[in-house]
Amino acid sequence: MSDDVAIRATGLTKRFGALAAVDGVDLTVRRREVYGFLGPNGSGKSTTIRMLCGLLRPTAGEIDVLGYRIPRDAEALKRRIGYMTQRFTLYEDLTVGENLDFLAAVHELPRAAARTRIAELLERFRLADRHGQLAGTLSGGQKQRLALAGTVLHKPDLLFLDEPTSAVDPQSRREFWESLFELADTGTTLLVSTHYMDEAERCTRLAILDRGRMVADGTPRDLMTNLPGRTLLVETREPREAQRLLAGTPGIIAVAQIGNSLRVLATEGADFDRRVIEHLRAAGIEAHVQPIAANLEDVFVVATTAPAERPHAAA
Amino acid sequence: MQLRRLGSIIVKELRQLRRDRLTFAMIIGIPTMQLVLFGYAINLDVRHLTAAVVDQAQTARSRELIADLAATDVVRLGHVFQSPQQVDEALRAGEISAALVIPPDFETRLERRDRPAAQIIVDGSEQVIQAAARQLAAFPVYADVGWTARTNGIEVVNFYNPQRRAAVNTVPGLVGVILTMTMVLFTAIALVRERERGNLEMLIATPVSPWELTLGKVLPFVGIGLLQVTIVLLLGDVLFDVPLRGSLLELYAAALVFIVASLSLGVFLSTLANSQFQAMQMAFFTFLPQILLSGFMFPYAGMPVPAQYVAEILPLTHFLRLIRGIMLRGATLGELWPSLAALGVFIAIVLGIAVSRVHKSLD
């Protein structure tokens, strides 16, 4: 494994009984990357993250994280990673300071260093005035900042964040992502799962998971530019009628109404705009059709549509 | 195992405990309440039973007998009937619990001493009153002509004063019962709570080992258990004058071993339960047989043999033998070693199973 790679997994599989929660995932995360896992609920994001941390034993596959073989070296790895979940897992009946003191002791930080580090983190995450407050009485955003402070207390090289922003408001989400980029700047590698498109778009690299399989992998920009001419904007006076007509047409994956226009996603790009115009005209609907740039949602829809539903699927 | 980490878990646990007012109140409240309840209320000493008198003799001596019986306080002679039939009816109706029937030939019977001079009829449907019946039957009606004069109040009071004896038997047993109740329940709940609230998912991603976590959470309860022992012993001494004939140090040593046994059971239950509620149900499931079969409620010797086998498995059975031996008979741990060994075996087996089940992963 080269020094440049933080996580490498091959053929990663986890079965719960007959269900394959994660099915043959190959994954490479480079150092200092903010690597995103995008996928619907039940797509295997959490299970994959838990296997990479050594919290779950894979049914099959090889895992190498920061040079440790997982699950064999999981205990050694735990000193160098941070793991944060959507749920607030610190103690609600301890104060902010007590929670961080406890975690500092758990990670065996020397006492003096721990004091300095905790003061620094409280300052950075704007919790300095909350030091003596019970964690359970914090707001959602504050709880989440506290959780992140607890996760990075021991300066881990690698952070696993499992849907960290699911429980907070948009403002807190933006701030949280600023914190993540600050961490990446200081050399930390981050693996973040999310089901928000805007968050996924901010990652330096992205994997889309669907039903336990990795269905796309690349930088958000590459993923979006790989769909040339396949996204069409259809402007018409009868959007509802046009949507009904187009929805059942072969070669069309999805039709979504955006205001008074339609956003149409096709299985292939070449010449498709003309075919749409003709198809609508045959039904007596006049429409103006133009290709537009694909966004991440288009990428997501294309990637997560089952092969059976897209006969001419582009690789 | 790392001492600072262990210490930080203990500190955390104590802080949480301090803020959990209900648990804190239970730690102090359960021993106090149970001691007072069992010490005062559960008592075979019977007083002021409603009783009737049928005096068919109507002599000076029969009236003296009635006056003496009334002086015992055991019965309160509230009714005067003319015939034994009325006694039957009143007993059946529950109006009286006992009756003194003095036959017309009372004087003759006293002289000849071939038949009981008088009769005390007791409601046998209630266990407690039945016990009182045995005491009343021993009332010296049969004695010499002069007996009434010699029967003074003190003699009767002594005779009917099992109160002191009951508390002496109950309080040592209560130490065991209270520890069984609180230790198993508290540990099982404390460990499951960590899992239920999601804290465990955070902890298993840290270098904390399952041993450190379990030990750190359980150790504070050892201190709490010893505190409870102290409360019960102090109250037992102050309120009921329960003696301590053996060594106090050995008593605490026995209690410590029993606390560890109960905590082991709690840790084991926590590995089976998925929620705090389940943990609580399981704790009560183990609590009941201990109360019923350990010899706390019913004498061990009076139980059928299969029940005795079950009782031998229960830690409370052995602890009761230890604490009764030390407190009441002044025995030493050396003399009581089989019970101590039994507790040791229990700890080894139960804790062994429990630790093998405490995984530090999510599957």
C-alpha cells in the first residue's frame, strides 16, 4: 500500500442472514481527501463505515486502513481514528467539560496536554461558554459541534462521519462543513456519508452506494460531466401533460417538474432532444427543448436506477 | 487494562449516578424502607386480637382467669357471649379471632385435673393467628389453684415477646435481600443503558477494552453495596438491637463476596437484555426465587428436596448462612467455608460466561 492511500478495501461484503447489506465494494481513499458516501437509507453506507473502523466483521473482503489490516489490527487502529454518528452518543447527563475530560482519559492524553487541547477545541467549536452545561440541554447544532470536538480530541489521522448532519438545521450544516474542510487542511482524511446532494457535491471524491453496491465513484465534477447531453430542459405550456407522456417513454429514466418546466433524464445523449420534441409534437404538445448541464442529483438517479429499468444503460 | 482509563470510567459513572436522583434515592431508600417494613410490619408477635368470653362457670376464679388473660394484651375481650354457639357464629363472621370458653364445671375440672379446665378457640384460617394459638395454648390455665396469684405481667410479656427474636432473624437476612435486589438490578441496568443510549457505539471506536468498561461501571456499585450493608446494620442495631456476635470485619468480607456474586449476575443479565426494561424484568426473575427459596422467607429445612437443590444454586442461600452464622452464632469464616466456597464457584461460573459474552463489536 502506498503512503498516499488511507483506506483500501477490496471485495468488501457483509451479509446479515440472506441479506447482503454490503456486496463486493472496492474502495480507495487517498490521504487528505474528503471522501463522500452518497446513498439512500439502507444502501450500506453505515455498514461499510463500521467495517472500515473495525466495529463490524466483514463476511468477505480485504480491508487496509492506515496500514492496518482490519479487523485483525482494529484495536491499534482505534487510537488513530475518530468515529462520529448521526445519533448523539456522548453522555447527556455529563457536562460539556466532563464529556471531553472523559474522552481525553479514554484516549490517554497526558493531563496537561488534554487541558490545553480541550480549551482549544471549545474555543474553535464555540462552546467555551458552555463548559459547565449538561450536554443533554445543548441545542442540536451545539451537540453536534461537541460530538465533533470529542471525535477529534486525540487528533486522529482519519475521521469516519456517518451522516453527521442528519439531525441539524441548514445553518449548522454549513458551519459543520466549514469545520470539516479546516480539518482536511490540517492533514486529516475524512470519510463522510450523507444523503444530501449539496453536501456530496462538496466532497473531493464521491462514491454512490445503492443496495449494498458501489454504483459510481469519482470526483463530483467528473461524475456530472460524464452525462453529456443526457439532461434536457423541456419548456411547455402543458408540463403535466408532457410529463405523463414522457414518463413512460423508453430511453427516459426520470422526468421531474421544476416550476413550469420539466427536467428530463435520458439513458443516452446523442440526438435525444430532437426525439423528445418530435415525440411531444406527435401528441400535439409544442415544446422548447434544450440540453443542460447535469447536476449531482442526475448522477445519483442514473446511478441508482436498476439496470432493468434502463435498457441502454451507459457504463 | 489501564488504570487511568478505568478511573475515568468510575468517575464518569459516579457523576452520572449523582445526577440520577431516583437511583440515588433508591440506594438509600430501599434499605431503610425494607428494614422498617420487615422489622416492624412482618412480625409474628400478635397483639390485640379481638376475642370473646363465654363464662358459664361464673365463679371468682373464672373471673380472675378472664382478667389475667385480658392483662396479656394478646387478646382484647370485646364480647361477652352466653353460649359456645354464639362463638361459632362470631368466628365465622370474622367478628372475633379468638374466644375463651369456661365450662360450667370449671372449678371441678381445676380440682381433678383430668380434663382441660377451659378452652381457647382460635380462628385457624389465618396463619398468624394460628401461631398465636400455640402461644395461648401454653397459657397456664392448668396450673395449681394458686397460679393466678403468681402470674405477674412480666412473665406473660416475656412469653409473648417474639418481637425481638423476629427482628434478630430478619435483619441479617435483609442485608442479603437488599443487596440481591439492588446490586443485580443496578448493574444490569447501568450496563444496558450504555448500549441503549448509543454511548457504546462511541466507546467501542475508542481504545477502551470491554474489561475496563465492565469493571469501571461495576466497581462503584461495590462501594454502594457496602454502604447499604452499613445502613442496614446501623439501623438494625439502633432500631431493633440486633446483636453482632462474630467479627465485623469478617461480616464485611462475606458481604463483599456476596456483592461481587450479585454484580456478576447483573453483568451476565446485561449481556442478555436489549433494553433497560428487559434488564429490569430479568433482575426480578432472578430475585423472586432467591427471596422464596433462600431461607429468608421459609425455613430451608422445611422445603422439599428439589427446592433445596435449587436453593443451593442461589447465592442468597449461601450468604444467609454466612451472615446468620457470623451475626447470631458468632461463627468465623473459617467455620463457614463451604458457603464462602459456593459463592466463589458461583462468581467464577457466572462472571466467566458474562465476560465471554461482552464483545467489543456491534455484531
